[in-house]
Amino acid sequence: MHFDKSRQAMKAARALIPGGVNSPVRAFGSVGGDPIFIDRAQGAYLHDVDGNKYIDYVGSWGPAILGHAHPEVVEAIATAMRRGLTFGAPTEGETRLAAAINQLYPSMELVRLVSSGTEACMAALRVARAYTNRDKILKFSGCYHGHADMLLVKAGSGALTLGLPDSPGVPASTTRDTLTATYNDLDAVRQVFAANHQQIAVVIVEPIIGNAGFIRPQPGFLEGLRELCTAAGTLLLFDEVMTGCRVALGGMQGLTGIRPDLTTLGKVIGGGMPLAAYGGRRDILQLIAPSGPVYQAGTLSGNPLAVASGLKTLEVLQRPQAFSDLSKRTLQLVHGLKAAARTHGLPFSADCAGGMFGFFFHPGPVHSLEQAKQSQVELFKTFFHSMLRRGVYLAPSAFEAGFVSLAHSEADIERTLECANEAFQDVAAAR
């Protein structure tokens, strides 16, 4: 493979765009080298500007659950486009999408559509503070909930990848009321509650961490959060921007039966278009303007193209066998990766749920950000570039989850595992 055009494209981008990218993790900063520039995508494949073809396990960081440019989704968007790109007025499609979300997430009795996961989390925290009349929020190390100032404390995703868990430009006063605890450590959470009696408005959590790799909750952890919040009059917010309709149709709350007070969704529900949502108990969401005094607005919220994409994506995803086939392919990939790594004597752990997976060059198990950071990042760098040269595109960070789509065939998974076996060989040789 050669990457000459991508290198030229990156040079041109750096002259006009900070770091050459419009979202930090795209820059290959933690793996070295220049990013590939994408020309087009179809199904399970990416094609870059140099003509190279890749099996894609990034999926635009999660939304492409049906595969890229799914023909039914493209047609739904084209039909909506012919009726107009944006209206700034209500449409019936918005109500249909809210109903579809409510059917999958009964805890979301009222739903407000927005344009990004960051926006959804920021607005959900605002209404939580208004409802409880408290200021403090509790988040977990390694969980990323968007780039709102108050949330850039011990964050995951690009902030972790770049070694910038706390961002310059965020005033100390903005994060003064943001408390942090270790994920999967219920005793630590109890201590935070005890030290901040009747002061915590909301606990926000990724029910599976996807922004520090793939870190599953230990048995009893999420249940414990629910109990603590209920007892303290604190709201529980599941940030399912990543896990929503991805680990299961009903997200982690569907898998666990735990009912949060608030939920944020994104990625899959937009099918690749800029769309997200927040929602929850009716008595809380009725505080949102114009029903109540908590202000939140957006010119492109409920954009008709994004709504059409989201509705069609959810329709296809709910067809018989669709999700079970997705889960089967993901399990096939993860089991194969673990077996291949074992063959080469490498420290390696991997896990998955639904169409989401992750791995660490760490013997495992990994239950927290602190343990994830003990993984051997240099081995990941070697593995990443070895896979890229063989035509497999993984997230360019040791601290990001991966995604399988309905478009990935058994042959795609088998080819990926063949490449992985060779790449693990490269890793073992470089140790």
C-alpha cells in the first residue's frame, strides 16, 4: 500500500485546520504517522484517496451499524432531501422518531432531539440540576460525555488519547462542582456521596465505557448506582450515546433492566447523520422550554434528513435476525483475536457486546481506566499499523472501542483474523 495522496492531503489540511482534523482522535497522534483520507465508503469497506481498500471497524465511531451508504437509508435521505433540507419548524417525522425511541427505551417518556452527543449530555445535565436544585455532578474517570467545559475532567476518548484529561481554557470555577470516581468501584462512589450529602444532582455514566477502550461494568455496579441515587434523591443518567442500539436494541438499560432517570442517545439513532437525543422521566423533561423554564434550543435540531436516516436505520435494525447476526459476527471476531494473540504469547484481553468490542494489550481483566492505562500502548501501535497495511482499519487509539456492522460478512471476519494473526506475529517480533 502507498499513502502519498493522504500525506499530501494532510499537509494541505494542516495549513487551514487545527492539527489538520476536525476531531482530535482522527489525527493518528497516538499511533504515529499521518491519517488516511477517505474518498468513499460502501458496506463494510472504506476506500481512501490513494485507492486503498479497508475492512472498517470504526464505522464513523459507531453510527454505521448497517454498514456505509446502506441503500435504504440513502434512499430515505434522498426522498427527504427533495422535500427540503431544513425547515426550522416541526415535522411529523420528529414525532415518529421520538415514538420509535420511546418504544426501545421506555425510560425516555419524553424525548428532545438535538444534533450531537455533546449537546445531549450538556442539556440533560442542565435539566437534572434544575430538577434537583443541586449543582454537583458525579462522573467517572475515563468516561467521555462530550466536550462541554464541566465534563472535561478525567475524560476519555480524544482527551485520553492525547494525554489531555483536563483541557486548557476551562475555568476552575466551571469544574468546581464536577466530582469524579473510579468506574466499577462502588465503595468510592459511596464515599463521594457521603462527603457531598444531599448535594449531588446527577450521576452520569457510560454503562459500558467505550471511550477508554471497552470496559464492562462489574456485576452489581450499575445496580448499586441506581440504589445510591434513589436513596440520595440524585438522578441517574445513562450516557448511551455509544451503547444505545449498539450493544442491544434497548441499550444497556434493556440488557440490565435498570431504569435510569435520564438517558442520552446518539450515533446509531442518526444512522450517520448529525442527530442525538436526550430524554427521561416526564416530570423531569417537562422542565424543558417551552413546557418549562429550562432553556435549550437548536436551529438544526430534528433536521428532516437526519430524522429520515434515523427512522430507516432503526427500522432495518429491528428486522428478524438482524441484531443476533450482528452479535454473532462480533463474537466471532473477538474470540478469534483472543485465540490468535494467545498463539503468539502476547498479553491481550478483549470483550464485546452486540456490535461493539474492544481490546487491550493487557492480560486482563480490565475494569477501570487506571487498569486500561497499564496496557502496552507500544504494542498496540505496532498492531495498528500492521493491520492498516493489510487493509484493516481500526480506531487509531489504544483507548477506543471498535464496531462491527450488519454489512460485515463471515468472510470479512475471517479475512480480518488472518490479518490479525500476521499482525500479532509482527508485534511479537518487535517486543
